[in-house]
Amino acid sequence: MHQESEIRYPLILGDKTYHQITEDVCAPVEGRANKLWYAAFTISVVVALWGLGCIMYTIGRGIGVWGLNTTVDWAWDITNFVWWVGIGHAGTLISAVLLLFRQKWRMAINRSAEAMTIFAVMMAALFPGIHMGRIWMAYWVLPLPNQFGSLWVNFNSPLLWDVFAISTYFSVSLVFWYIGLIPDFATIRDRATRIIPKTIYSVLAFGWSGKAKQWIRFEEVSLVLAGLATPLVFSVHSIVSMDFATSVVPGWHTTIFPPYFVAGAIFSGFAMVQTLLIIARKVVSLESYITRKHIESMNIVIVITGSMVGIAYLTELFIAWYSGVEFEQYAFLNRATGPYWWAYAMMMTCNVVTPLIFFVEKVRKSIVISFIISIFVNIGMWFERFVIIVTSLHRDFIPSNWTMFHPTFVDIGIFIGTIGIFFVLFLLYARTFPVLALNELKSILKSSGDNYKKQQH
Amino acid sequence: MSDKKYWNSVDHLEEEPLFVEEAQKEFSEAVPVEDFLSKSNLSDTSASRRDFLKFMGFSIGAATLAACETPVVKSIPYVVKPEEVTPGVANWYASSFSKGGTFSSILVKTREGRPIFIKANDAYPEAMSGVTARVNASVIELYDDNRYQGPQKAGTTIGWSDVDTEISKKLAAIKEKGGTVKVVAESTSSPSTLATFAKFDEMFSTETEVEVYGEDALLKGTEMVKDSCVVTFDPINYNGVLSANKADFGKAVIPTYDFSKAKTIVSIDADFLGDWLDGVTYSKGYTQRRKPEGAWMSKHYQFETMMSMAGANADVRGAIKPSDVGNVAKMLHGAVAKLAGSAGASGSLSDDDNNIAAKVNDAAKDLWAAKGKCLVVCGSNDANIQQVVNGINNLLGNYNNTIRLERAYNVVQMNDSMVDLTKNMNSGIVDAVIFMDSNPVYSNAAFAAAVSKVGLKISLADRPDESSVLCDYVCPSHFFLEAWNDYQPYTGVFTMQQPAIRPLFKTRAAQESLLRWCGVNTSYYDFIKETWTSTAFAGADALTATNKWNSAVQSGVYMGAKMAPEADLAYSGDTGAAAGNIKSTTGEWEVKFYAKQSIGNGAQANNPHLQEMPDPISKVSWDNYVTMNPSDMEGKYEIRTAQATPANVVSVTVNGHTMELPVVALPGQKRGTIGIALGYGRTETGTAGKVGVNAYPALEMKDGVAVYSSSKVSIADAGKTYQIASVQTHHTMMDRKIVNETTLSTFKAVDKNDDVNGWNKDSKLADAFGKVRPIKELNLWADHAIEKGHRWGMSIDLNSCTGCGACVTACHIENNVPVVGKDEIRRTRSMFWLRIDRYFSSDMTKEKGKTDDVGVVSMYKQMENPSDYPQVVFQPVMCQHCNHAPCETVCPVAATTHSEEGLNQMTYNRCVGTRYCANNCPYKVRRFNWFNYNKDSKFTGINPAQNELQRMVLNPDVVVRSRGVIEKCSFCVQKIQSGKLTAKKAGRPVKDGDVVSACSEACPTNAIQFGDLNDSKSSVRANFDDDRSYFMAEEVGTQPNVAYMTKVRNTENLA
């Protein structure tokens, strides 16, 4: 059996037994929701409905109800899209890359991180759809055989690459998530007493019986999917970044974008996981499983990726100066000192400066500070995309076109609305799904469990 | 046909009787329809379950089908096709436009009987042939559903015969008692209209007793003088010039100014490229001599209060107060006289912060050097100032050279005193007033107050205005596209106005109404013919006269006898006396009233295309406002107005009339002065026209007519803000090579690629290996095969572009570009396929930033601010049809592609509206349909496509775009196709000039050239190969098919 040094921080606190893990994880699914959950759910539903209303209004009347204009043709729509896609990065990274690297601490967080990924990608995918002038023709971006003669999609367009990247990423993430869920669904199924839940979980459990053969296949499939998903972690955001990098707009046309975007995505993804799990561990009492150790590990990822993003920001500035291209130089100067300086300052502070305090060990072990910083990063990363998109567009080549972007209530409504929809989904998930990979956790109980570590003495 | 017979059964073959009987039945079994449908024995029916299902199925099917409404298209085919109308082929009719002091000989394009486009008539003398935005946009006014649809009495519909009977009776009663009838009419050059007036005068004019004095100033007795019924009234009059010429030459005429012969041009507050008199003709002559390649290039000095189009194009510009116009004229006279060795007038400026004194001296030197080949014009309405200007021109020997009095510009006539008329109205002397093409209630405050005193008020307006709504009778006239008329815009040059469509409503020519009321019952058409037979064709036999008439109608132009300079028009002015009479009172603030290129005097206010067309200088649409120098606004009012930074509202009191207007920064405006546009604030007109504030009531009356500046001005902050719709919110070029500019001396002396002073260096970049190569060679993509066949291109000469905007409206009308209204413009969402960018120069440049060491951030910040007295450049920008178009590569659905003829095509019905192309366009010329402009209630009353009637103006060759798709300039692809087709039908290759885009066609100064770049003989090819040509933002590697030609100013250095 795998042995782990006792100096290593235990990954499961408290004197947990296999049964207790099952009890702890199944409790939210089997028990009744508390008032807090209902309150959160109600607010989320209201916000989600408001967002849906704004979306319907947009589709009904036209994109004109947003604040876009002939100079700034993308703003909050694509900002939100990239932000959500970025958030959707942590899940797969945690479950796939960390799986390949045998990082055991991922087991406590991967389920929720993946759920978050799925929901975030759903939110992200919404925006390229609704930002289209004619959403009812959205299927034209798919390379479908058609009756329009030889009409085909334009394979040169990064937007088309996006379609492929996002849809692939979404399907693989979904499958990966579902495969991981099967043994846990089976546990819930076995414990279910009422007929309807039992039936539903039976279907979801896909006939899992816990045989050794099934476990072997489970492990193999997980590994294969992890192998498949790992490149996707890097490809999705690289491709999203190419929406900008392959254009001619100064401030977009940058070769550094793919790695910079991937780092940023992981950065924002971990921040969002942090935000969600710090709340979740309290709300569904999972402190024993999502420990300070987990939070610290994530903080380390945040500070590293944050620093990478910071370097990218500085590199951009340097290259703009070094390029000698006046449009490029002005684009970056304008970002920092132009009318949107506050957005740039916001981005710099939230993404580069504040995460640096995680270099202090005490700080990165502090749950409160971690939570605050994670919120900062979420905000900062939204502003990063806003800065890239809007400040590059609003003053590009021809000064007569220069203008400002002012969001309308619909812009704001849709963005807030997607957060509402996201939380509706996440809250439903928290009540119906095993929020921890309980069967996987059990595999490390005897090596990384608190009580077992003590027994080694 | 074969005789083969097919049989489908043995019974059939053998023709069994039973089979034959069965075959004749429609249904093989008995269908109990009758039983089932008859009410009487319904209960006895034996309809089977199957039958029931059949009936039900049928009923549901029938009901469903009946519920589906087939769209009803109300189109009526020609029963007998008119000979000249071929559906799909346009007919062109020669006609004339004369309104609000603007005259154009035009060609009207009609499709299936509907006029849809107006362009300049090429049969008209080339030097004067051109259209302005107001002319080409006027076509949509034909379909204004706000128009009167028939005669009205006190707001209710009445028949023509009834209205004629009633009016005739009333007029007869007035005549009976010796009362006065007045016709308030706009200036007209129409011989037949003048003949109509003469007829009317014969009938209704009164005589007044006038005291006659002898030469010894003693009363000799009295004399009866005929008092014409016609009161000429133009909202914007030119009595100053007319009176000065009357005093100096004995004839109140506007002369012909020939700018094409003037080597030095000095304009004192006359926007001769804009709204001053015959702006189009002057622009044409002026730009002819603004080409640096020519034998000589004119030098243009402009002294003015606000930045005008002429000022923007000037080589040297000085900002002066309105009260100093006379002083500048005197100073110039003095300086010229000094050079001539005589004593002249002298003057001094009340305020000179722009080096005026030196500039006036330079101007005088340049004028003197070009004696007889120069021109001084002045926009003042003070006859004394104009006399001084006449004196200058006389000193310089310009009469009979650049100024010709014998060929008068007749479109503008001496205005009669409105003060006298108003006095008579108030005292009850005037019994009836008839409004013809005039709206004095709107444009003259005193008249508006007095109009209720008149017993009988009749309007001949074609659509409601402030005067017509107060009238007892409205006898609507035709719109000019429905009516016959004739004009004599310049003495000896006659044009015809030919209807291009049958009157849409029950209207009648205004002249015909007048004739009818004085007992002449001919139609106006016959009347015109009569007039011509008795004048122009006098002496000719009937056949010759008919021939001449027909050819005049067909070409729209009839040239009278060539005139020799009139000897009796000798100069006899007294400059000294005139100069002595010039009174200039300065004020803390001074105001100049002006007319915008788009709205003019306000008669065409309800034209949404004109309202949306931005002012050439301020770039603001849909409003009038107070213009102010930014330095005067500093710290008090918002200078950089934009969507989130609305303009401040000021309360301006001029001559005791207070108006609340937003204040807009206008660099170039003389400090301490403001400008206010006339023609706004219409109240009795359609939705589009009711914008802005009426400034006419603030005008001061002098010698019975209005003057357009004042020193009695006070300004106070009204404590409010107001949203201004500006199409451009950034005003400087940030020292980029967007508009390339150089001076004449550099252009002549230095090679364009000179290492140090090269003024149009070829764009080169180092490739990955450090080798410096032309931009064109640095390619990611394979080249399009554009060297074979046609390759359409456009060249734009920035030296010829005056910024007038005629191309903008022409483009919009040709291509059905939606009008989107103020709120959308304010949100930077104009739909202009073609826009004119205007840049002001800034005090800060990169060079200055370096020498002054201000730091890069501060340098760029300062670059954003225009100079207080800047230079101005205009640049028409449309889709550049890049050969390596950034938009084409990014569209996910390939909705925008490159044609084999070099066009960047937009396939509207493939577009899904991701707007990625618009983002990736360096020129930002792609326009997105944010709303369904044709249906959305936000655009009702503004967008012509929403209205049943106005929709008729839409060009059937161009699709109206739906919501959610991108659109942009197509290089008028429909015209390219039709041009190619014409050539093909004629069996010849396409010639240069066969295909002309709408903007190029509309450009009065030929700044925009369109043609085939693969045609070595095309003018556009020659322009592309010219040293002056360059491409905008070429470094991006877009390889545009639109080339700009470097602007060359005739100055020592560029500010």
C-alpha cells in the first residue's frame, strides 16, 4: 500500500472512517436543505430570471439594446465569454493534469471544480450565441452539410476554431466528470430508500456494482480521459486567445496571448474554485476534507499563475515599446494612462499585486484572506478581458473612430444573470450530486488520513 | 405523338360495360356527403368512422389553410406598358432644383416611374454643374407623408374649384375697395414665375403717392408709384452685396465670381465653399486651382469668425470678430491702396490674437502680385463693407476678369423690407397675404407677430410650415419634381424644370394658382411655353420654337446669346465714404449666425437624411448649438462632448431674444465669439424636423432686412446639460499619417522618398530576417488574382475635397442606408457607409514633444487637444476594399469575401452578425444593424423605409438590410454591374466613366474618382501611380483599393 511521510500534512482531518466519509458526502443529498440554501437559491433564481429576461429582450429587439457601437463591437459579451471560459479551466486542470501528476489533494476538490467547469463553460457558450446579430442562424457556424450549395464555414476564422475548441472541451469535460461520478452515484443509489431517487440514481450509476473489474476499467478510462483532457486545458484558452491574437487590432495582435491566456485561465479558474469551495466547505460541513492544506495548494497555483500573468503584462508593455510600431505603443500607453486607466489599474492591482501576498505562508493558509483574494482575482480577471477587448478597440488606428463604451442595463443584466444561472446550477448540484469524489477519497484515507497518520507512531 | 394506348386492366382493354360505368364516376364508392351535409336528415346518415375521420381531416386541413394568410403584394401590372418605361431600367429626366438660394441643374433618376436619385446635369455648363447634399437629398421630400394632399380651408379639405371661387371672390372684394394683396415669395430666377408676378401685379398692385423732389431738394409735387404685390423675402438675404453693387455699378446684382482664374483669394467671412451664394460653382472653380501639379496653385486667405468650410480649406486663416469684418476690409483696402501708390481706407482691429495685421499685409502683397487675377469676397451683409470690398477688387482690376457683373447670379435677389411690410400689416393696410415658397412666420419674428392682423392669408406651401398653419386657405403647390418651371440662374443661362412624376397628391403649381386668381386660366405649363415663345424664342417660327423648346426640355438647359461685358457697368464707387459709414460696435461676446451645409435656411428641415448628415466642421448632427472656442469654455463648459459627457446648456441672449442652446467646442472660432446655426427649431413640420432652437427671432433688422451677426450678446450658464449627437468625438490625428499633408514648396522641391524631408515615403518594413522590403511583399496570404479583368478602385484627392458632404447623402440615397436618429448617433452608431473624417491640427506634435521633453504620456494627452486656431483636413472614408482584408479572414461563415474584381463583398443573407469583421477593420467602416431599422418603433418618423410612402424612394437595386447583419460600402456594386452590362450590350469593353460610384458622381469637385485599376488609361489608375497617392494605415498590410492623394497646402509651413 502507498505510504506517505508523516510530515506531509494530512489530507483528511478528523478521525474519519470509510463510513463517516460516505455519511458526510451523502448528507446534503439525503438530508433536507437548510434555510441558507433556500435563501441562496431564491436569490440566484431571481437573478437568473432577470438575466434570462435581458437575453430575451436582446434577442427580441436587437443587439442595439447593449452599449456596443461601431467602434467597440465587442465589449461585455466577449469579456464575459472569456471570463467564463477561463473559470472553466480549473476543473479539468485539477482532475486531469493533477491526476496525471498523482496529486492526491485534488480528490477533495475535483468534483466541484469540474462541476464548476461544466457550468462555467455553459455560461461561456451562451455569449458567442447571444452576441450574434442573428442567433437564429447560429447553426451556420457549424460545418453542416447544407442546401445552400457549396456554402461552408470559413476555416480561417478563429471564431470557428472557438466553436470546435469549446464544444470539444465541453464534451470531454462532461464525460470525464460523469465517469468520475459513476461509483459515487452508485453509493447514493445503494443508500437511497425512496423509490424516485433510487430510480434516478440507478440510471445515473450506469449499473455500477463495484466489482474489481469495473474499478480497473474505471481507472483506465479516467487515465485515458485525463490524457485527452490535458491538451484541451491548454488548447481551449489558446484558441480563445487567437480570437484576438490573429487579428490586426493593436493590443490584440500579440503572439504572447496563448500562454498568457492559459496562465490567466488557470489563475482565474483556481480563484473561482477557491471562492466556491471556501463557501461550500462551511455550508455543507466539509472542513475535514477541504482543508487548509488544499486551500494553500490552490493559493500556490494562484500565486504562480498570477505571477505568470504579471510577467505577461509587463512583456506586452516591453514588446509594444520594442516593436517601434506607433499604433501598438499607443494602444498600451492608452491602456495604462487613457480614459480606461481605472480598468487597467483594477486589473493590475487585483491580478498582479494582491496575489503576491500569498508568498507569505501565513497568509496563504488564512481562509479569510484566501477568500478575499480569490474574489479580487475574479474581479481582476474580468477586468483583464475588459481591458484587452475594450481599451484596444476604443482607440485603434484611425483617431476619428475613437470613442468610449458605455454598458446599458441589459449588458449588466445579462452578466449578472449568468452568475445567477451559474449559482442556480451549482446550488442544485450541491444538493443532488456527491460533492466530493467519496470513493476516491476513501483510497487515500489510510495513507493521508489524519488518524491513520497518527497511528503510524 | 404516338398512337400507343396503355390499358391498366383486362376490363379496361376489353371495355367491359361495368368498368366503363365505374370509370366515369369520380369516387368508386358512394360517398354520403349529401346526407351528411344536409341538415334535414342528419340523424339518418350512416357516415362511417372512416368518413368521419375524412371529414374531420378535411375540415382541419381547410381551416388551417384558411388561417394561413398569404402576404398580399399590391402591385399592378401595366396593362399597356408605357413606351419609355422598362421595369428594371432607369430613366433620367433633366430638371432643376432652386430652393433656399441653392440652384442646381439636375438629372432625376426614375425607376418604374418613381424618382429615386438626383445628380448633376452634365448638359449644364461644366463650371457650374454640381449638386450639394441638400439637392441630392431633396428627392426623399417628394415622398414626405407630411405633405398637403389637397387644398384646405381652415384645416379641412376642400375642392380646387371651391377654393378658387372663394379666394377669387375675396380677392376681388379687396381689389374693389382698393386694398393691398401681398405675395411673400422667395427670390426666384424663374422668368415665368416673374411673368406670373407681373400678371398678378397687373391685377392687384396698388399705387402709392410718393413725394417728388427736384435737384434743388425742393418739393416738386407728388407722383403715383406702382407698388408691387410681391415682397421678396429670403430667410438668408444678400442685400449687402446687392446694395453695394447698386451703389457702385448702378445695378443690384450678384456678379459671377470666377475662382478658377484667381491666383490669390481673400475671403472676409464668406464661406464661399459652403453656403455663401453659389457655393457649388465656387467650389468647382476653386478646386480646379488647388492642384499642386498645375501651372499654378491659388493662395487662399480667409478671415472669419467661425471655422467654415472655406476657412478649413484656406492656406492662411485669421480668426476675427464679426464686428471686425469691416475693419479687416478697410485694412486690406489700405494695404492694397498703399501698394497701388494711393491712399486707401484704414482700420484697426478691436481684438487681434491671431496675427491678423500681418496676415492682412501678406494677403495684400499676394493680391497685388496677382493683380487682375485675384479675388476678394466678403460675407458681410453691410453694404458699406461690401463697397469697400468692391473698392479693393476695383483697385486690383478684378472686374471683367475674375468678377463679371454682366453675368449675374439671379437665384438671389434684393430682398424687400420686411419692416415696412410688417408695419403695413400692423396698421391694417395689408388685406391679404399669400405665401409662396416662403415661411416668414418662422423666420421673421416681427412678421409672425403681425400676421394675425391680415384678413386673408393664403399659403401655397407644399407641406405644412409655421406660416401655412396660420392660413385661412392652403393651396398646396407641387413638389419641384412634380412641376414644370424654368430658371435663369445666371444671366443668359436658362434651365428647365421638368416633372419626373405625376403629382402624388391633389396639388397645383403655385404659379398656376396665382394666375387663376387673377383670371388667367391657362395651365402653368402653357404659360411657361408662352413666356418662352415671346422672349427666348421671339421671332422664331413655330417649328423652330418647338424644336428649341423640346431640346431645352430634354437637356434641361438653354443657353441664351453670349454676352459681351457691359460697358455701362463701370465702377463709380466711393470707398472713402463707405468706409466712413462702417460702424463697428464690439461686445464682450459677439455672435455670428450661419446656415449649415445640411439644413440651410430650414426649409428642408424635415429631411431626415439632411438632419443626420453631420456639419462638416463640428461633425454634430440633429441639432443646432452655440459654437465656442475651446479656450473660452475651459473650466466652464464641457469641451469634449461625448455620450457620457453631455454638452452644457447656455442661455444666450442676442438682441433681447433669449435662447437655451447647448454649447459645443469649435476650434478656430474666434475667442470671445459664438456661432449659432439658423434653420432649426421648426415647430410645424414632421418628426424629423422638430429639432434644435429657432434662432431667427434673434436677428437684428437693418434697412428692413436681417443681419447675421450681433454684438449685443450675453451668455449665462443655464445649469443644464444636453446630449449632443456627434459622429466624431476625437478630433485630432495624433500625429499619424492618416491624412498625409505637405506644403507646396516641399512638394515641388523635394522627392517624396527623400530621407529627411520626404513627404510621402513608401511604406517599408523589415521582415523577419531584417531585410527592409515594401509592405506589399510582406504577406501571410496568397495574393488574390486581381491583375486580370477588372479591378475596381477609387482615388480621393484630399486637395479637392472641401468636406461638403454631397457624397455622403448621395451614398445614402443610392444604397438605402438607414437613418438612425440622434440617440443612435450619440451612441456612435451611425450607419454611414461613407463618412467624412475631419481633423483639427494640434499644438503638440511628436517632434515638439521631443524637443520640449514633455514626456510621452503628457505628449499624447496634449495631442488630443486641437489648437485654438487649428488647420483642418477632411478625409472621406468608406470601405477601402482591401486586397488583404482583415475582415475577410475572420468571418466564421464566410459572409464577406473577395471578388475577382477586387471588391470586398458583403453577403448580407449569410451574415450571422458576430461583428468580428467590424472589430478587425482598421478603418472601422463596417456598420452593424443594431436594430430592425425598418420596423423598430424607435426609428418611426426618422427612417424613410418605415413609411409606406417614403419607402418609394428606396433604390430597388439595393436590398434593405435586416437586423443583425453587417453592411458597408459596396463600391456601388449595382452600378458596376449595370455599367458592365451596358458595355456588354453595346459590344465593347468597359470604358473609364462607364462605371461611376454614387459618391464619385455626387462630388462637385471631382475629388473622388472611381474606375478600373487594370485599365491603364483610367483616371483612377493615373491617380494611383501619382506621387501624391498613399494608402491609409498601409503598414497594417491591408493593400487597399482606395488611394488618397496627399494634401498640399500653399503655405510655408504646416501648423
